[in-house]
Amino acid sequence: MRIKHLLVLGALFAISCAAPVDNDIDLRVEELLQQMTLEEKIGQMNQVSGGLQFKDEIAKSNVGSILNVVDPVEINAVQRVAVEESRLGIPILVSRDVIHGFRTIFPIPIGLASTFNTDIVEQGARIAAIEATASGVRWTFSPMLDIARDPRWGRVAEGSGEDPYLDSQMGVAMVKGYQGEDLSDPTCMAACIKHFVGYGAAEGGRDYNTTMISERALRNVYFPAFKACVEAGALTLMTSFNDVDGLPSTGNDWLLRDILREEWGFDGMVVTDWNSSGEMVAHGFAEDLKDATRISINAGVDMDMMSFGYLQYVKALVEEGKLSEATIDNAVRNILRLKFRLGLFENPYVDESLARQVAYAPEHLAAAKQAAVESAILIQNNNNVLPLKDVKTILVTGPLADAPYEQLGTWAFDGEAEHTVTPLTALRKQYDVIYEPALDYSRDCDMSKFGAAFEAAKRAEAVVVFVGEEAILSGEAHSLSQLNLQGAQSELIAKMRSTGKPVVVVVIAGRPMTIERDLENCDAMLYSFHPGTMGGEALADLISGRAVPSGKLPMTFLRDAGQAPFYYNHPMTGRPNNGTETLLNDIPVRAGQTSLGCTSYYLDTGYGPLFPFGYGLSYTTFEYSNVTIDKVEYAEGETIVVEYDLKNSGEYDATEVAQLYVRDLVGSVVRPVKELKRFERVTLKAGESKHCRFELPVADLAYWNRDMEYVVEAGKFQLWVAGDSASGSALDFVVK
Ligand code: BGC
């Protein structure tokens, strides 16, 4: 290995190699930077998709990072070119979208959020890092922190849903898992928090679309998870495609310099999204690619993903005085610092046999199964039809029962369908299974095979219908304007209902769907956001009762797509629900012109959602009682101690996600109806009770107020402890 600049600081490096500390790294960055030509600096700022086909460019120092190569042999070959053939021997940063697992695929992120379990999420990210880094991938484009309040947007699959606190908790868990304890450890992978910012607020749920978010909403809703992850040490950040109030994020220096660098002290690296620098031309924000390059670098973007503008135009822009070399140096510092932090100069290569050894390790599969178990949400369970105990023969039907690729969900490029355990395979280990898929895929409208399924049901004691979305229907560029089950899936459920047998529906999908009419045609419904490699085993255990559901909704479930965007923590209106709704059919024929109730609701779908944020049933029942707070009046600096008793009053050992919500009753600006402030998974044996507590520092009630200051405003508050965002009784307290 030829790393020339190492020789210069020889003795110092001998000490720092094991775990580089930042002071040493800064010295090394400066020393290396001094040796670089402008062209070499520009090369570091350029990221390309592919590997050895860019061999010559890499040798000429024109590439700083690659994406989308996962073969360790090719990655080593790429590194060899960079390290041995380029003038300064700077290793390449190898990246990939490792979004919910690398080989062992975990539930999609919205499913991981449904676990409300930061430990399992961190563990999943650690496993993803172990598997991906064994191939030589040291940088993942995850976590996606975009607050998503409109399920028409296909990318709700990739994030943690609608709540800033849950989003922050999940994001931090992923950052910790990917980056591990010691950044220079070869199993550590740099996280990339994305997409900064507001991408999930795309108008009408149409991907890539415009957003109009006030600075206060950015600070109160869209920034917190990014800030929390920066504080947790996230090494990189990706800009978003969208504009916020007319400014595309990739050209927004207020976001990237004032907020990210100055306010939050981020010293990591900023990358564009795929060609988002170039897309500023299409936005009509830059004249051409050269102009877009100038704008994005001046705004604070260090690395260009796939617009090639940096490579083509930075030199000329510097010569023309439109970009300063000091700005370029700063961007390159951020890139080199990352490479040093990751220990890439010491360890650019991987053991080529390692990747296959670690993929699908038994403990990885076990964790993926546990995550899938905890992520499934029991939506309905009439007459306790689930679990299917004392049942021997079941009919398994529906297009998602045996769809190994589809259950992996979006962004599972490296998961291999042959390693997937489908529900059909897993159920066959526990039941006598009759299998009649009835539909080939989720959009299938051909009902000609329904008759066979109907006949088969006669021989079964219960019917389990697996419906939902194929993987391709959610994720990037997969927006939908209606969210009912596709194809003839609802018709299949109705047909199964007509057999008179108990009907269990399992929805395997990438987003919250509008399943109200399907609920009427089944006894029980389990909702499983694409559950990954071990989804089948997890679902089979939940169906049979070997496992008990504990997932909770990280997004509000709608009755109809027309309700979107709809989220529990919306600002209080001047016309809140007063308990009366006049619905369409309540309106007398030829009614005179009159207003109907004058509150904020739809005449067809009413006031509420189908299911609120935080909702999820269990096979047991939980009773909350004796919810108390230690005082009625608090001063700043104090901590609110909330105590409650939780009883498992049913017959199954189970876990409940207890949730603490707060409302700030009067603010200098309108405040949310409720805000999640804490949650805890509490596991109780059947019949067991536990005295539990939350501690909430008063400081956590702060928000960005009318004067755009982050303060706790004195006044009245309310607090709830409950199993979802719509339950519980309010307790009052005052902050002095
Ligand atoms: C997506 C990013 C992703 C990138 C690289 C883009 O299209 O928006 O989330 O990380 O591609 O694959």
C-alpha cells in the first residue's frame, strides 16, 4: 500500500492509527490538503455511481467516492487503483443505500418505527453495518429523517412517520448502530441523515414536489431529528430535491451554513442527492449546470452525487473568481476528515471472503425476526379470533403469502429473495396449510381463481389472507392518489368473508393504506409494513400466538386518501371537534343554506382518522391507572415525574408501548393539539402489574416561539399517559 503523505508525519501516525482522534486528523487533513492540486481537490468532491468502469478517472484523482458497488473484489480493485495509482493515494469512500439491512433485510423504516423500540433499531443498523462493511461499503445513505404526514407519498416507507420525537429517537438509534463505538473500526459505517429538509412535505404527496414550510415549522417539526442526529455524531448529511419556500435545499446557504454548520456545529460532510445540484436548472433556480455548481458549493455542499458539474466547472469557476479556493478547501477538508475518521487510510481493503461469512448470520436473522415481530400492528381482533389456537387446518390465500421478493420492501437492493422466509413457508411448520393464492400479485384484477379459494376454504377451519403492496409500489417516485388495496384484493377478502369461516387479513405494505372497507370483511387484521427477510416467521408466530403483537402506528391511518395530510399533532384550530358531526346522509334533502356544525371535518369521512397515531392492539388487554404527576406547578430547570400503574389484564404475556403526550394550552403562537414526549416498552406477564415512571425535564417543553426563540413559555399544560394518541385522561400542570 502506498500512502505517500503518511511518511511525512510518520511518528505521529504510528500512535494515532488505532483510533484516530480529531486533533491528529485535523493535522493530517491539513498536511494532505497542502499537497493537493486544485484538480485533485475537485476530484475528491465528485461521487460517481459505479466502480471499475471509472478506473482511469480514479487513477487521475477525479473521483472521491463511488456508490452502488457491493462486490468486495471490485471494491478492493477500485481501492487499489486509488491507493496505488493515483498521485496521492487517497482511498475511495464507498457508499450504498443500506436502508433497512444489507443482506439480512429488516422491516422497512416505517415498520422499524412501529416497534417504538430504539434498541432493536440500533441493533438492526449495527447488523446492517457489519454485513455491508464486510463488502467494503463504509457509508450508507440512511437514516431518512423526513417527517411524513401524507401516505400518498411513496417514501413514507423509508422514514419514521409523522412525529418529530419518534423520528429523532429512531434516527439517533440508527446513527449509533451504523457508526458503532469507534469510527475507525472496519465494521463502522458513516451514516447520512437525509433529506435535508422538508422533502416529506411534498405538496399533495407528489414526490419531488414543492413545499411551503415556515421557519418556525422547520424548527419545531422538520429540524429536530436532524439536530438530534448531528448531536449524536452523524458523519454526513444529504440535501433534498425539493424547494422550501422557493429555495431548493441544495442551494440554500441558510440551511447548510447558518443552521447546520453554525447553529448546530456540524463538522461532517454534506452531499447532494442524486443530481440535485443539476436539478436546480430544472427548478429554474440556476441558469445551467455551471451556475448550479457555483450555487451549491457556495451554499455549503461538499460533494456532488451524479451531476458531474463539480468535475466540469469548479476549476473555471475558481479561475473566474466565482468560487474561492478557500471554499473548495473547506469542502475538501470535510471529505478528507471523514475518510480519516473512518480509518480508510489505514484500512482501505477488505478481506474478500468476509462478506459471505457474515451475511445472514443466525443472530442477524434472529434480530430481523424479532424486529418484524415487534413491528406488526394488530389493527382489529373481533372476538379474539387471533391467535389461531386449537386450529389445525388453515387456508392461506392472497398475493403476498408467498412473495419472497415483495416482502423485502423498497430499497432492498442487496437482500436476496432466496433467503427470505415467506408466511406460507413459516405457517406450514405450524399448521396443515391449504394454499390457494387466488391472485398472482397485488395489482392483479383477475378473479377467475377466487372459486378455487372459496372451495378450499370449506376444508379449512380459518382463512388467512395476505394482501398489500408489491415492493415496487412504495419508495421513491411511487406516489399514489388513492390508497385502497390494489387490484381485486378487497374483493378477495369479501369473497373469503362469504365462506363464513373466521377471516384473518394480513396487510404487507409500504405505507398506511385505506383499509376501512376491508375491516368490515374480516375478523382480525394484522398490519405489517414490508417485514423483510424473516417476515414470514414473525407473522406465523404472531398468527399462532407464539408471539404477541406490540407494534404501534407511527402514522395516522386514514379512512380515505382525501383526508391527507392528516396527523395527530396538528396545530389547534379555532373550530375543534365539539363532538357533533353532520355527515352527508344526515343532511336533509333540499336543506337550506346553512353551515353544518362549523368545525374542522369532512362531510363524508367525519372528524377523526381511521386509527390514531400510536394505536395498536394486543392479544391481551392493558389497563392504565393511577396516573400522577409529582407536582402541579413546576419551575424551569425542574423535572416532571409522571407515575402510572400498568396492568396486563388479559391472558397473554405481552409488551405495551406506553406513551406520554403533552399539550401546551396557550402559546405565543398556536401549539399542537398533542405532542409525544416519551415512550416506553413495558413487558408484563399475564395478570402482572407494574408501577412505572417517566421523567420529563421541563426544558423538554421548549419550542420555537413567536420571537423565534427556543423557550419554555410559562403557562398551563396538560399531560396524558396512554396506549395511543387519542386515549387517556388529561392531567393539568403549570409551568411558572
Ligand atoms: C434518493 C436518495 C438516495 C440516492 C442514492 C436518490 O434518488 O433520493 O435517498 O440515497 O438516490 O441512491
